Amino acid sequence: GTVMKKLLLVASISLLSGCHLFTQSGTSTTTSQPQTSVDTLTAKHFVGRWNCEMDGGKVGSSNQVNLGEDGVAKYVGLIAMPKENPAFQFEVTRDGTWSFANNTLAYVFKKSSVKRAHTDAMLNNINSDKDVQAMEKEYFSSVKAQMSKANQKPIMLKVSNFSQHRFTISQTVGNTERTGHCSRPIAN
């Protein structure tokens, strides 16, 4: 019981301080690595679907984003808490716009919705413990609040190591830089 509570408390604090609370990023120096196959990156290179995942952190965050030629961005993400042994999962759907300039991918989401996406094992655990139920409700409302707060705020992702099938992203939130990677989904 209490270990789980502590873990979740740590996870919720890190969720609130980072992960999905997006702020304008400062410039960061990237190590010069040879660019593969692309000389000058333009928005065209990003059109289509990408699966993205953030590294590290206490909250697991993976998403699929669809970047339209018309500048429309559709995002479906899964937030798992805590990352190592998730007790809860929430699905986040976001709609907005995207652009690319100065090696930075920018999103502005206008609409977001959050729904529960717990596995059966998670549900069994939640339903068998009142404290876990209370915590789940708290998490759910905190994720929802985060998403509505994040609406209309630009999310800036620095892009590096671009190739046709994958690229690296980094995002600075406060003093913390988080990295992640995006790759093209493999066609079935």
C-alpha cells in the first residue's frame, strides 16, 4: 500500500512539473552529427504519421501524431503512471496545428480530451482498493486539468538526427531537458 502511494505521489509530482506541461523551449546546443539523407529539413519531411516516445521521467508517454500537409496535427497519446510498473493509463486525444522552422517542430493544440485506458489487470487493482480508486480519480482529473491548461500554448520540440524513418526530439520544460524519438510506423 504505502510504497505504491509514494511511487504514485512521486509520479504525480513529476507529471505536474514536466511531461505534459509544455512551455516555450530555450535554444540548446546539439552535438554535430552527420545528417543522414537530408540536407535541408523542411516541413514536407514531417508530413505523415509518426510514433513518438519520450525517454526517462517517471511517467511513460507514447503517442502517435499525424501531421497533415495542410498544417493540421492530430495526436493520440497514452500516459502510463508510474512508468516502470504502471498502475494507471490514460488516453489523450488532441487536435491542433503544427509547423516546422529552425529545426524546431511546433504544435499548438486547440482541443484535448482524456479518457481512461486501463488494462484489465489495472482495473482489478483499482477496483480492489479504495485508496487506489481515490488516487486514480485524482490522477484522471490532474491529467484533464493539464491538458486544458496546455491548450493554445505552443509546444516546441527541437529536432535532430533526422532520417526518412526516424528523428530525435528534445523539449525543455523549466530547467529540464527531456529527449525522445519519433519513427515512422511500419506499414502492415
